[in-house]
Amino acid sequence: MSSQLLRALRIVLMVMVGLFFLFPLLWVVLMSFMTNVDILRSPPSPFFVPTLRNYLALISGHLSTSSGNVQIDYMHNLLNSVILSVCSVVVSLILGVPAAYAFARYKFRGGEDMAFTLLSFRFAPPLLVLLPLLGYFQTLHLYDTYFGLVWVYQLITLPLVLWIVRGYFEDVSEDIELAYRLDGHGWLATFFKISIPLARPGIAAAGLLSFIFAWNNFIFALILGSSDVQPVTVGALAFITASGIEYGQIAAALVLSVIPTLVLAIFTQRYLVEGLSLGAIKG
């Protein structure tokens, strides 16, 4: 078998694998331009008359169903997701990056146990801590507030930032920092001028992954907040009405909810690839 035939066969197989994994995403995009009649048609057909009714319903807040009009506030939920995710990542970076540097550079008693305890927050199921958190939130008047949800999201985002950035700081040679300090600069200047720029790809990768995990969170916002602060993951429940499920609006909501993370991933793609690849290499 010639090399050209092998190359052509490899390309065909790659295209087939790509279509296999991308088809569900493509079908969701198509569904967002369909009516419920087109979506529930049996057998399903890729041929239909596209409509923007689903997107207009999300933007206007008026959802038309068989039993009448239903008021939805999806755009407010989308804004809530942006606020909660961005604030959670910013807080995690402010707290996690210096902590990751401390764990990477300084060995102290109980340090590894402390770092593993923070990581264990990612292992524990959210339902394990929801009941005590709900009691604390009601006592401290943090229920149904952005501030409360941002701090709860630290259980998701802070361990990611800490452990990913810690590995990157460990890869940065201490000799570079020492040489800069011998030139008359203090520890703080060394941290901001040398350590953070060298670890920038890892910080960007950790920030993006934290944003995605915070954006996709469902259970914390469902229990610890009302519709005033709930993100799109919880707001999508509004499309399940007494008259049925509005599949077209759900598909349109999914497309709109993916756009912010997709745009962020595109702009940070270079740092993301470099951070996830180099940060995993030791020695």
C-alpha cells in the first residue's frame, strides 16, 4: 500500500472520528433553529425551515407555549453566570497564585497535608457540604447573594488554580529568582517581575479551566440562590413548562451559553496548550 493511500485513509478516518464527536454539537445548533414540531418529527430530518423564534424568545424574555406566554429571564441568568464565573476566577487567582508559590518554594510542616486537603474539596460530592452550607448562609445572610456564591465557588476553582500553578512554579528554576534578587530587588518584585511572567501559561490554563468549571456549576447555585442570582445552568429549568419541554429554546440557550467560554478559549488557546503541556512535564 502506497504512502499516499495511507495518508488519504488516515485523513478519512480522522474526518469520520471528528464528525462522530462533533455531530451532537452540530445537531444542537440545528435544533436551535427548529420548532418543536421539526425537532419531534419521526423520523428526524435535517431539512427544515430555519427560524430565529427561539433566540428572539430568549432575548425578549417571552416564551410562547401551547398553553400561553411564559415570562423567562434567560439574559439575566446569562449575566449572572458571567458575574459569578469571572469573580470566582479573579478571587481564586488572587488567593491561589501566591499560595501555589508558597507551596512550591517553601517546605513547612503540614504543607503537603494542607495542599492535599484543599485538593480533596474537588473529590467530595457537593451534596456532602450543601446542608451545612445552607445553614451557614442563612445565619450569615449570605443566601441569595453574589458574594456568597462566589465564595462557595472557591471549593471548585481554588484547588484547580493551586495545584496547576504550583506545578508550574516548581518547574521555574530558583536560580533565576536568586539572580534577580542578588541584583538588589526584593521578594515581592521578584515574584511579580520574574515568577509570575514565567508561570503565565500555567496561570492562564488554570484560570480558563476554573472559569469553565464555575460556569458549568449547577447544584450550588440551585440550592444557595434564587432566580435573582442563579446562572444559566439553573435558569434552563424554566424551559420545562407544564405544557411540555421547549427543546428549541433549550438548544438556543445551550448555544448562547457556550459562546463566552468558546471566545475565552480562542483568545487564550496559546497559553492553554502551553500551560497544560509544559506544566505536566517534570524533570
